[in-house]
Amino acid sequence: MSSYELFIGLRYTRAKRRNHFISFISLISLLGITLGMTALITVMSVMNGFQKEVRTRILGVASHIQVNGVDGRLTDWRQVAEEALRHPEVEAAAPYISAQGMVSYDQIVSGVAVRGILPAMEDNVADLGSMMVDGKLEDLAPGEFGMVIGRELSRALGVFTGDKIVLISPQGQVTPAGILPRLKQFTIIGIFQAGHFEYDSSLVLIHLADAQKLYRMGDAQVSGVRLKLSDLFHAPQVAWELVPMVSADVYISDWSRQHANYFRAIQIEKRMLSLILALIIAVAAFNIVSTLVMAVTDKQSDIAILRTLGASPRSIMKVFIVQGTLIGVIGTTLGVVGGVLLAYNIESVIGAIERLFSVQFLSREVYYISEIPSDLQLPDVVTVAVVSFALTLLATLYPSYRASRVNPAEALRYE
């Protein structure tokens, strides 16, 4: 592109127009691109923040990788843990027993997922210790039949620390009267709040030794081993790499498979919202088409003079491409700056709106989150900027081509 094409294109953009409507449409196009990009970058950052928040809360209770016995029982868990720890990305391992049961208190019965753990090792693979709102996870001791329950479950049963509840095991005892379920009284020694309803309402923790006795498992038998990785996003790859490293007959699964529905739903929602908001940018880009078409009509005599002075159709086309592209560049730049600033300050902005209108968007009692999370990621910003610029560049092609086809004789006939 020669210097005169760039000069004329920039001059057309800066010059005051005889037709003020063209300037108004140009301004609307620029503002549309800016607002669309700002909204899109902010929404994508908030969706990333929610995804990160959900992932943190789920993996605070679950594990990055689980190594389970094929038949639900793992005999030599210590050897399996040692073999798994040889992988450079595996930081910690802890045994567990997973079972089903029912808890009963004062004629209230609720189904629960029972997890037998070793408190000292469990804290290495999960964040349950930091989630305790009453009591301590370390208070779980073998033989004392203590239990830690979720906050929602404690509310449903109406129990507190120190109360005694009955745990009913589905593995019954055979008697002359038939099969009777096994019952055992436990003392609540702690309450945790993970911020995830599924865990807070249905998960109970007991000591590994107590779970082995209740569910008739040998002293060396567990359901599996839970692993923590240095990078949770490498879990699928590490799971595959652990298969030949573990000598026992086991089934290895990672968090991305166990909780795939949650993260798939968030990802689909993020894509749909991004697509809807991208339409705003597309509409603004198409406004550039109408702006340039009217500019071509307004500048037909100028185009004819340039053609008579020796400008080629390609040069005329480049002049109007410069004009439309400049609108896109300015709108994209302002949109990126606005989106980044809003994404970084979304909590302050939402807080100001809540105080101004006396509303609360996220109630802690309902959502466990009082502030809107935001996680701005550079790839998202780059993608939005590239797509926006590509749309504006595409929108300049037809008007520019139309300008290059102006016939000088026809344009100057009535001048």
C-alpha cells in the first residue's frame, strides 16, 4: 500500500462530512464494536471465574486421580501408592473407602455417601481440613467411631457437634428372621462446608479403620487410592501414564471424567454466551458496510478525479479499506481496554450497582458465593480481538470494491 492511499484514507476518516448522518453511523459502528468487545471479554472472564470456582470447590473434596480396585476392593494399597508416587507429577497419595449408607437421627433418615479416610494423609490430597466450620478433621480417631458431616446435612438432620447419629450399612446380617441391616452409632466430631451442595448434603467422613469394620473389609483392604498432582490439567495424561506403572489390577480415573457434566455444561454456556455477544460485534461490523457505502456515494466526484489523475481501481479500493479498517482498529482497541478494565474490576462495579439499587445479585445463602469471580485469560482477549478485527476488515471489502468500480465519466457528468 503506497503512502498516498494511506494518507487519503486517513484524511477521509478525519474530515468533517457534508452529510452528518454518515459521521453518526461511523460513530455508532465504532461504539458498537467497543461495547460488544467489552461485554464479550467481561462475560468470558466471568465464566472462566465461575469455572475456576466450581473446579476449586469440587477438587477440594474430590481428587485429581483415583486408583480403584476392579472389584471395588484394593488389597495392598501401600504398594499402589508407592508405585504411583514414582510418577514425577504425583505429589501425594491417600487411601480411602467409598460406600453407601443411611444416617438416622430423631426419626429423620437421609441417604449418604460414606468415605473412610486417614485424616493425616487425606489433607495431602484434598482441602477438607480448611473447609471445617466446626471441629477438626484430625479428631477422627480409629475405634472411637467419630463422624464429620456436611453443613447442609447437619441442617437437614438438625444435629450439631457432639450429637450421636446412627449409620445404617446396606450390608446386612443374616438372621433367622431374615437379613437385617447393620447399625452403628457415631458421634459427630466436626462439620465441613465445601460450598458444593452435593458434598455438603450427602457426604460423611469416618476413619478408615472404622469403615473397614463397618463394611467388613480386612485391615489391609480399601476401595482405592486418591492422588494429587502438581498440575491438575495434566490429570488425563498422567492417568494414562500410570497404567503401566501400577502392577495391581486397578481402574484409574481422573477428575475430568468423574465431573465431566459440570464442566461441560459451563463450557457450553460460555460458548453460547460468547456466540450471542459476538453477534453484537457482527452487527457493528455490518454498520461499517452501510457507512462506507454512503461514503462512496458521497465521494464519487473525488473518486472520479483520483481516477483521472491516474489512480488505479485497486488504489481506490485500498483508500476505503483504510477508512473502514481504522474504525475497526479504534473500536477493537477501545473494546480490549474496556473489557480488560471491567474484567479486573467487575467486583467493584457490581458492588457499586448493588449499593446504588439496593439489590444483591448473588446471595451467599443460596449460591455460597457473595462476589462474582473473574479470571481474565490472554487467549480469550486475543481471540476476541482477532475475530473483531477480521469482521471489520471483511465488512470493508464490498464498499471498497464498489468504489473501485465507479466510472469517472458518469460521476463527473453533472459536476
